[in-house]
Amino acid sequence: MKDLIRKISAAIGTSLLVLLPFSILAAELPDVRGPAEQAASGLPGTGGEGSLTGFIGGLVSAALGLLGVVFFVLIIYGGALWMTAQGDTAKVDKAKKILLSAVIGLAVVMAAYAISYYVVGAIAGSTGLG
């Protein structure tokens, strides 16, 4: 019975961690361009809701946010595995391997986010959409 309760609570907690980025991304930002700027661009809603750039940006942000949550959960799992190893060197080595992989993965995801943020900003600035 204890195992079942532990598995259910772990599943609920993991679900909440996975779905959290999507609730954050649900906020809509107002279009801060004036009517003259909107008319001059010739593209309705450029960079906002319903545009290709807005869709791709939201998709990339959601994917990177989800990957960040996955690596965070792996770090928690590796730490818990290490704490419960009770001196078993095989479990400690497995926990170290998980922690190292998760930290490297998290660094890669953060670098990918920074690069994509820079590239999208540079493209938007150079095309006059930003």
C-alpha cells in the first residue's frame, strides 16, 4: 500500500512539474506597436499571436522549458538515489552518472535557449519586426 501511495504521489508531482511551463506560457502579451507601425509593416500581427514567428518562438520556448523540467527532475532523482544508496558503491556510481549527465544536459539546454533568444532577436531586429 505504501508503494502505491508513493508511486501515485510521484506521478502527480512529476505531472505538475511537467505542466508548469505550459501554464506560464499561457499569458498573452499586448501588441505594443502603434497603429502607424502596424500599417507600415504591412503584416498583421507580425511577431504576435497567430504569426509564424510567434508560433515558432512559443514552440521553442515550450520545448526548452519542458527539457529544463526534465533535467531538473533528473537532478532530484540522482540526488535522492545517492542519499538512499546506504554505502552501496554501485548505486552511488549510478547516481553520480545521472547527476553529471543531468547537469551537462541542463547546461546544453540553457545554452540553446540563450542562442535561440539571441538569434530570434537579431532576426527580428534586422527585418524590422522587433
